[in-house]
Amino acid sequence: MTRRLHLNAFLMNTGHHEASWRLPESDPYAHVSLAHYVDLARTAERGTFDSLFLADGPQLWNNLAQRPAGALEPLTLLTALATATEHIGLIATASTSYNSPYNLARRFASLDIVSGGRAGWNIVTTAGAEAARNFGLDAEPAHAERYARAAEFVDVALKLWDSWEDDAVLADKAAGVWGDDSRIHPPRHRGTYFSVEGALNVPRTPQGYPLLVQAGSSTDGKVFAARYAEAVFTAQQTLEDARSFYADIKSRTRLAGRDPEHLKVLPGIVPVIGSTEAEARAAEQVLEDHIVHTHGVRRLEDLLRLAPGTLDLDGPLPDDLPPESAIEGARSRYTLVVELARRERLTVRQLIGRLGGGRGHLTFTGTPEQVADEIETWFTRGAADGFNIMPPVLPSGLETFVDHVVPVLRERGLLRTAYGPRQTLRERYGLPRPRNQYVSDAAGDPGPATAGAPAALTRI
């Protein structure tokens, strides 16, 4: 079978560039507009993307002066988008640090049923003291503790999604028997972080459970991804770094007893596209000219855990930054930003410009053919199974990608030309439907491990 690109549309209000909202075409209220997101979802579906993705966090992002802040709750929004689309997968971010397994498992199961098997969960542990204080904590939990809690959270969610056998509903009107209680399996989980007794109050879903996505690239994040993830969103700045990450995460997945082909690696790319290279550069410059650098300095000092007023806009980063091990927040992003600044000898002003479009994700500026070249290079040289497409401006950036880059990728045989028969999201990603962990096969042996975790890890 020909290997094909997996494309995910990462949708963020007016676009990923922090100055996108200031352009004449942009709607400053798009972040709370259902019509805006319906239009984006249908555009991505027109481009035969595998999925779309909404980021989220349990805190108010940014200061209100910088860019549109606040967002609609993603599972609610995706449920609405499920009724406006037919094929595209619907992936929502949800935190394991500030949710409970039962309620979250129920919400994702509901989305999977409503959408006909198109739900995905981007599993995050949520860094930052701001979020912690919204839930009665004085500080964020330690990095390792957040991942330990996340592992138990996912194990419990898997038990809940498997708590109904596929054929638990009999609907036998003649006998007056609606369902078979013997095919219900309450988790009765007692663990370090959670105690969950009863079965889920939603039947097993079309996919069995949602596509499991993970976005951390720290050591803890990669260990977690190797155990559970079926797709990984990652930020990589160079082909060499991307190939190294790709080889590492695939190797870890194999060592965890899973098929590496059942984990798809999707780096982020922010494509600034023009009909000529000069036109693309001009569009990039317009965005950079609209950056308010005082906002960028504030955000960078927060990421680097520096006191306000530390950074000199036209100087380099300080030499005495703390090591990654001292960072309890977004470790992998911290390291990426510091290494980018050191490697390219960027001033703080230049670094803010580089981060303005994608917060550390690869920004690529060029013609549709050049963007397609870059995507093809990473795809064919062992750096990616697909890409997280992050348009700098929405809706125009997504429309340009679909109308001008997608046809090039199709001509090269890298991307489907149509969706074909209706599929679930995990089928579209080439993944099997997980067998219920509580059900034995005809020979009396336990079913194979679910796609997200080996049987030894889920049978607690």
C-alpha cells in the first residue's frame, strides 16, 4: 500500500501568528464564532485532511492586550462541528491534571458516538501555575507527578471505555430484555490518584475509544507517548532534529511492545504562502511588522522563568538560564526555544519574530511548490508521518493551503484525492479498532493489547 501523508488542521481563532488578528481581513471575535469554525472545518474537509484539532487549557491564555483570548470549550464546539461535517476527524485537548476520568471519558465517548467514530483526545498534563491556582493549588504539580497521574488517568479511561462489551445491548423486544448485565464490566479501580467504581453510562463507541494523541516531547512525554499515543504532535525546527525525534519515539514504541506504525508523528508547520517567493516574504514581513514586541518579551520571560525586565530586546538571551531539569512547566518547548536562539545567534527581537508565527514550530515561507517540497522532504526522509498544519492567518491561510498546496501533494501521490467510503478516525490513521480488554477471543485467550497500551498495563 502506498504510504500517504496524514494532515491535521490545527485551528486557532484568527490564526497562529500572534499578529493575525490585526490584519484587515481578520475578525477579532472569531474565537467565539461557531460560523467561523464551521467554515474552517469544511475547508479542511475539502482538502481531505485526516483531522482537525483544537488546543485548550483551563486558564485564560495571554494578556487581553496581545491577541484574542479565551476560547469555546472544545468538546462542545466539536460536537457542533460533527453535525456540519461528514469525514474529518475531531480532536480536542483535555487535561489529565484538572479533569476526572469518569466525566471526561463520558464526554469523549459521547462525541465519538455523535460524530460516527471521529473523536480524538489530545492528552495533556497542563503546565503552569495559573491553571493550578484555578483548581485550588498553590503551584503546579511536579513534572514527573503530572505524568504519573496522566498514566493512571488514561488507564482508568480505557477501563471505562471497555466497561461495555460491543454486544451488551440486545434490544430483544419479544423477550422484554434490552441489555445483558453480564457484559458490563465495572472498573472498580483503586489507585494512587483515582478511585472509580462503576461502568461508564455510555455504550462502547464506534471506535472503541477515541484516537489518543500526545504532544509532549520531554523524556517523560516520550515515555508516555510510547505507552499510549497513536499520534504525536511535536515541534521541531530542523530536519535533523525531526529525524532524531522520529527515530527515538518509534524505537521507544517498539520497546513498549507496540507496533511503531501504530504511532504517527506529526510535526507542526506554519506555512506562509505566496504565488512567488517574493510575495510570500512580503506576507511574512507584514505579519512581523504587526508584532507588538512588549507582548513578546513578556511571554518569553514567562517561558524562560525570568523576572520581568530581564531581557534586552536587542541583545541575546542571558548565558545563565536554568537547565531543562529545573523547569517544571513545558520542558521540551523551553529547550527548543533556547537552542533555537543559541544555534542561530538571535537577538531577543529576532527570536520573538521567529516565535510569533508558531511558538516554536517550524515556520516555512515560500510558494506552494516549495511548501510541498519541504513537506515531502520531511515525509520521505524519516522525519514525519504527516503534518500538523498551522496557518498563520485564518481563514485565508487554510484556504490557500487547500487550494494551492494540496493539489501539488495530490499530483505527487502523497495525499488522497477523495475520502472514499466512510471511515472512523482511527481507520483513517491506519489503526485497528482496539479489542475490549475484558473480552477473550474464541480460543479463550485475552484479546490483543489495545492500541493505546499493552494489556499488562491496562489489566490492573
